[in-house]
Amino acid sequence: MVMLVAASPCAVVVSAPSVLLSAIARAGRHGVLFKGGVHLESLGKVDVIAMDKTGTVTLGKPGVTEIWTPEGVDQARLLQLAATLEQRSEHPLAAPVVAEVLRRGISLSESPLIEFHSHTGHGVHARVDGVWVGIGREGLFDTHDISIPPTLPPEAARIREQGQTALLIVAIDDSLAEPMCGVIGVADQLRPDAAATFAALKRLGIRKLVILTGDHERVAKAIGATLHADEVRAGLLPDQKVVELARLADEGGMVAMVGDGVNDAPALATAQVGIAMGGAGTDVALEVADVVLMRDNLNSLPMAVWISRLARKRVRQNMIFAFGMIAVLVILTFFDLPLWLGVLGHEGSTVIVVFNGLRLLWEKMPTFSAG
């Protein structure tokens, strides 16, 4: 009877579930949904994380990043004219220009637009308050035989080298000797917590951070350089992202994929751990993912990795302790171990491993919001 009690593996059986349930509950409190204990354990073994760019490390919404005008140009007046035109435009880059001008407290002109024309792929132009105004790419002005001031092209090239879209503005006012001009830089905005997230993942021991995107290579590399990504792959179709994940897996280690859109669904399903952005994620991405960041907060990612690794550590501790206790009790049965002491050791070890698992619920969490 003493031998049966001493060798009973109750502590072994409860070692993993107590930890995994606590870890899933702790993650849920912070907006991370694990769709099972196996995915939690898998994330704890990941050492390569690939991320989509648009909507994952960026907000997926363009915004004005820079406004340049030569000395002597009335910037407020130029922006007022440009935003008045863009208010009529249906191009996706028009809205952030209008929003930025209004944010600066510059009111739009109430004068009607005359001869408003939109040229697909080039820009828009019209007359506002008797001033001819054009905003767009160089081709807009070439087709209207309007000379671009020589200071504009170098500034536009500089902004584009940074992975941004450059919108050239030229306003010809007959009352002025020289046309007013400027350049507006527009780009998809990085998430405020993106840089801190990449730094935190590195501190946690993630070996490689990769950006996979269908965007232009120049834009992707600019983002990658800002975030200190180890590798950037641009211009990828959905099936090519799957190929890239297979390549990363072949290089060794476990690979996780973080994404949000329909185009990311094949990669999320293929990765050893698929992680979806909950707030901005599409239904199909949320369906195929193994882990969901419900608060649409990229800073939740290192927290999820930390919980997963701590959970794996606790499971190992529990297993070693449980098997060690069984071995000690079994050996002691050959030295006349009393039944009551065998019961105490058996039940006590079960309580201890459960308590060790519950520690995850109040374990102090590192700070991931600072690089």
C-alpha cells in the first residue's frame, strides 16, 4: 500500500495543466488569446519571428511625415491651397494632407475651384482664388508645360529615398514674381510601440526578426532600418510569403508569423505559430491564427513570448520536482516509510506543483514599452 501511494503520479499528471491554464489566463488578462496549450508551448520555443509590414508594424494609414518649402514661401498659404484641392480628390493620399493642414489650424479656402482636373497617377490641379495650383508627381506639371522650380526635385528625391511618397506643390500667382512651391512627404505610419517591441523581442532572445511585405523594396527597407530588423523581404505575393517562411524554417529554429490581412492568411496557416492582430485583423486571419493579439497592440507580442517561455520553464520545474519526489518516496518505502508520511509526501508534492503553476498569475512582468 505504501509503495502504491508513493509511486502514484498525481503530481506528474497535474504539472503541465496547472501551468498552462495559469499562463493562458494571465495572457488573457493582457489581451492575448491562445487557442490552446500546445500553441503556448510552441511560442515559447520560437526563435525567429516574421512580420507583415502594413497593418502590423505600421498602422496601415498614410500620414504626413514632412512638409518642405523654400525660404520666403508662405507655407501656410501654400498648404491652404493644396488642401483645398485635395479636399476634392479621391486619392488615398489626399485625406492625410487635408487632415494635417486642419491639425495645424489652417482653414481651407471657401472659394470655388475652377477648372478642377484629376489625372490618374499624376495628381490634381485647379484654380483657387485666381491662383493655378497643382499637387502630385512631376508628370502632372510636365503635361501642362509648367516648369518645376529647380529646388523641388532634389527634395522630392531625398524624401523618396526615405521610403516616403513625395507630393510636389506648385502654385502660380500672377501677382508674385516667382511661383510658390513645396514638397509634402506622406508615408504609412509606424505603430508607436513598434521600435520598442522589436527591441524587447531581441532582449528576450529572439534570434532573427524579419519583415515580409508586398510593398516596394525601398519603402520596406526604410522601415526595416528604422526598426533594426535582421532581414527585409519586399514585393512578395501571398504564396511567396509562404515560401519565405519555409526558407526560414529550413535555416533552423521555430518560426512565428505575425500578420493581419487576407494576404497574410496562407502564411499564418503555414507558420509553426501564427499570430494575428485582433483589432485590425480580417476574419480569415483571426480564424487561421494560433494566437490573437486582441488589443491590436504590438507590445503584447513580447509579453506573449515572455509568458510562453516562463510557462515552459515552470513545466520543467514541476516535472523535475514531481519525478524526484516519486523517486525519493519509492526508495524510502524500502526503509519502512510510514503510510501517513507517504500520503503526506504524495499529496504535498501535488499541492506544490499546482502552487508553482499558479505563480504565473502574479509573477512580475518585465517592462516591454521602452527600448
